[in-house]
Amino acid sequence: MTDTQVQSAFRPTTSDEPLLEVKDLDVHFRLKNGGLARVVDGANLTIRRNEIIGIAGESGSGKTTLVEAILGINRFSNRQLGGQVLYHARNGEVMDLAALSPHQMARVRLSEIGYVPQGSMNSLSPTMRVADQIVDGMVSHGMSKSKARAKVPELLEKVGLDKRVMRLYPHELSGGMKQRVIIAIGISMEPSIIIADEPTTALDVNVQRRILATLMRLRDEMGVSIIMVSHDVAVHAELVDRLAIMYAGQVVETGGVRPMLKAPLHPYTKGLTDAIPTITATRQRIDGIRGVTPSPDNWPKGCRFHNRCQYAMPQCAEIPPQLVSLSDERVKALNQVETSTEDRMVSCHLYGSGADRD
Amino acid sequence: MDVGVEKLAVLEEGRLPASPDKHSRKRRLSPTASYILRRIGLFLITLWGSLTAAFFFFRLLPGDPIRAYVGQLQQRGTTTTFETNEAMLAYYQKEFGLDGSLLHQYFSYFRRLLIDFDLGPSVLSYPTPAIDLIMRALPWTIGLIGVATLLGWILGMILGTLTGWNRNRTWAEVVTNGALGFSHLPAYFVALFLIIFLSYRWKLLPPNGAFNTALDPEWSMEFVLSVIKYGTLPVLATVIVAVANWMLSTRALVVSILGEDYLTFAGAKGLPARRILSAYVLRNAWLPQIAALGMALGGVVSGNVLIERLFRYPGVGSLLIDAVLIKDVNTAMAIVSILIILVLTINLIIDLTLPLIDPRVKLTGAGG
């Protein structure tokens, strides 16, 4: 516990400069029965330079689909993409990743956005040596084979692996080592963003902690931004600077991780944080969020959380709320908590559906 | 300080399973040697067992080939007396290795096989040794079925990879469904259709035989062309069915690989599609197919009995039928013996080479 806590205290300040802006992103899938599964539906998210942003939400909330859409990974032919993914490149150029051709997108991957996928246990080809799998990503981005090979030991060292690992096959590695190899591949072209989708899910708690520490160290050393997807709020509390909560294909609340977990605004976020057991509190029953996640081909009308929400008002079932910024004073007044909002945004009628009226 | 803690932990985790210094490398040799020895031991035991089973199977067939043979000689009127008759029977029984008790025959079979490398004379065309008959037929069979098997495998691999890779395209679905149909047809059924249409109806290709009998068997251009022309129909009949089967199994492998996480990750590395196909899909799909090809090649030697019969092809399959029909124990047994030896040898070779091409197959000393 201590190592990560100490590190968090010395977190470098993130700049306010946006690096990636997800604007009204839709990822819809046309179903065989004619229906439309709106897995991600009007999601908004801003990632800044040198920050770690966490995306939390329950299974089926669209976390993985959102980051795969950012990366341009398309597993299914029935996908329909809407909205923008604006990427601010290092040279100041702004490009819309959602509008790139597959060929252009292939060049962006690894060189601008590294990916640490879900299911890292099987993300390395079983019949290729580790070195070859690290090298071929760099070679496909125009690096010479000899130069790429020479870079492998340095990359492995960066993620805390012995350089002899390069001669091994994936089945000769432990789960944590495989995950490190994948991170090494992710950073091999020195991208500006690393997307880590549940990078620690299949690992035990000890290895999980070391992987998280490695990610934090890489952020400090290389100055990358990290998008961290996890359903585990405890992981976010430890690692990320800012947190985005997803529900039913939309981002419902964003803000600095500590104020947000201390004083959640959206009833869904509140439900999530209430479900975290604490050591200090007296023994008590944890009340989960009642109901089940709605289905993406049939989201509820109005606010998608209204039928599970204990604060629901009549208008919640009719009008979909917008993601709006709240001022510092407003948040303090609402929660009676002394906290900085760090530009908190929330999508809920409890806090006004239009612009902030304070 | 915290960095120190992390590094220590990482080093511990990043440690290799075994340090590859010279000492441990030397110790590693022994599991390999023991694996090879165990494999060869198993090979010998299986060889003995199957040869024994085959031997007793053919001896248990009803009827006496020698009596029939001597009867034929008598009909030609060379000898008539009882004594000469019995003497002839005894002579030929010894000659064919069919004298004495079953156990005596059994040991003399193995003595002949192991010490003299002799499988006895054939009844089919005495006194030609059975092995000579087989050696005469073998090139035809290997040429015909070998070419058909390899061709079927190569085409099946290519088609299976393409249809798997493009599994959402209409043409791939059409090809797959077509293959599904052909894979269930027996090769002789396809052969009958080919003979009816390509040979009798349209008179494009000869319906049977292995070459134009008007030509002398020699290494001339004309003769080779005639062999190819006569071989086309039987090869085609075999290949059509083989391609369908190889294609379907390859396609299934490729489709399952396409769903693997490492393929998604290869895409996330920004690799071009061609590189993903060649390095990630093919590499993982062809390993099991190579092992399967090895098994299929074992069947090449026995030939495809029905196809060879249908096209009156002078291969091992035809020879086997001729031998069984007149109870030529020596020839039939010789064919089966050679088949057993070859199949087991191919299996042995596959087992010994697979660890070289597939990194996941490891040689371990105990337990495999």
C-alpha cells in the first residue's frame, strides 16, 4: 500500500491542455432482428496531457466498446460510428480519429495510442518469441528491423523485466510477465496515450499492485496520458487523477477522483461508492444498486438510470439530462462537504438539466 | 525508497524459470534423449504388436492357397501321381513359408523379415518375390495418391485460410457450403461422375489404366505425358473430396484463431492485414495441419483401394485386392507389413520433429 500512496503524493500536476476529446460518440450495432444496440450513445470525455483518467462502470456500460472505438478496433461488421474523437497530436495538428480510414488508423495505433487490452493472458501469439512480437509492431511503423531489435532490451527493462525474457515464448511467462510484455509493446513507439482496459483483472492482488506501480512510473518517466478502464473503484482510487463514471453507454459524471469518491453527485456514482466496504466503519449491510443494467437495444426513456434511482422525479422519466459543469460553490452547497470540484461534470436533473444556473 | 521496493518486487517477478547457464543446459539434454528412447521403444512394441496381429489375421483366413495352386498345376497335366502330388505340396508349403505349426510359421516369418529382409514368394506370379510385386506397384500408388494428398492439402490450406479470413463475404460462404457438400461424397462416387462425363460423354480423358499401353515404359517425354493424362481423372476424383475436407478443417482453425485475443492485439499494434494473416493466423493454423498431413501421408502407401480398382490403376490397392482374392497370403501380408512399418515410422518422425517446429510441445523426461 505504501509505495503507491507515497507516489500519489508526488504526482506531477497535469496540464489543462486537452489531448483527446471524445465528443458525442455513438457506437451502435445493427441487430439481426432489426433493432439497434446503442452500446455507447452520446459519450463525452476529455483526456488531458500527462494525466491518468479512469473509466468506471458496471459490466455492459460500454467501457470497452468506448475505448475500442477510440482505437478504431472494429470486431463486428454491423457497427455504426457517430460523433468525434479529436486527437491533438504533438505537432499541434488536430485529427478526428473516428473519421480516419483503417489504413490511417493503423499508423496512429502504437505511435500515438498504445493499447493494453483486456484478456492479456491470451494477447500474445503462442508460437512467436516475445522479441518478435515486440519488434513487428515497431517495424510496421517504419522502423528498421535492426533498430527495433536493439530497442527490445531497453523496453523490457522499462517495464521491469529481465532482457532474457525476449527469447522466451508466451507460455513460458507468468501472467504478470505477459502483462508487462504487453505494456512494453504498448510503449514501444512512445505514444502520447496508453489505453489500459482492465489491465489487472486476471492477476492476483500482489501482481496487480506492481503492474499499477509500473504504469504510474511510466507516466512519470515518459509523460504519457493513461486511460484506465476498470470496474474496480478501489483500483481507480489508488491510480487515477480523474474519474469518469459510465452508465448505459454514457458518461454520467467526471471529476477529480478524490473529491468525487468523497462526495459523489450522481445517484449512480453514489451507489457505486456506497458499495465500497471500509475498514473503519461499523459492521453494516452494504446496499447494492437495486435493479439490473438495462439492455443496450432498449435503454429507458429520459434518464437511463431513473428506474433504479431513489431520487427520481417525474421529469427524469421524460427528459434525458445533459452532462454539465458545476461550480465549486454549488457542489459544496449540495453536499455540505469541503471539497474542490476540479471541474466536476454531472448528468442529472438533481443539478439542473441545462447550464449551471448558479 | 518506494522505487526501491518496486524494483525489488519486479526483479523477483521478472526472474526466469531457469537460468540458461551451461550447467543446466547439459542437464537438459537427458530429458530429450530419454524422450527419444521412450518414443523408439514404443515404436518397436507397436510394430511387433501390429505385425503379429496382421500375421494371425491372414493365417486365419479359410482356404489353402497352396492346394489351389498345386491343383492348377495339375490341371495343366504335368504330374498326376499321389506321391509327386504330396511332394509338391510339401515343397511349395515350405517355399511359401506355410509349413509346420502356426508358431513355426510365425517365427519363420519374423526370421525372414528381420534377417533376410524377405517376405516370401508371391502366389500371384510365382516365383517372383512378393516384395518385387509391391515395388512394381508402389511408384504408381505413391505417384497417384501422394500427388492427390499433397495437392488436396495445399489447396485445402489455401482455400480454408481464404474462406476463414473472409468469413463474412458471400463468396466465402458459397465456397464453404459447396465444400460441405463435397466433403460428404465418397471419392468413388465422384470418380463415377468424372468417368461418365469427362471420359465417356466428352471423351477428354482415358477412363482407366495408368499409361498408354502402346508406349514403352521409359523416361521419355511422351510416356510421362501419357502418365499424367491417365492419372488426371483418379487424381481429380481424390483431390475434390480431399480439398473439401482440408478446407473445412483449416477454415475452422482460422476462424477460431480470428476470435483470439492475440489477433485483436496484433491489430491494435497497427500491423497491416497481410502481416497479421501470415505471421499470426497462418503460423498458428498450419501446425496442427502439418501433423494431420503426416497421418494422411501414411495412407498413401496403402493406396485408395476403390479408386485404384475403379480406374484399373496398377497400384498397391489393386495388388492387395488381387492377392486377397486368390488368398496370396505372402503378398497380402507383405503389403500390410510394409504399410504398418511406414505408418509407424511416419508417426515416429512426426513425434520427434513436432517439438522442433511447435515451441509449445516440450520434451520432458517423465510423464510427457
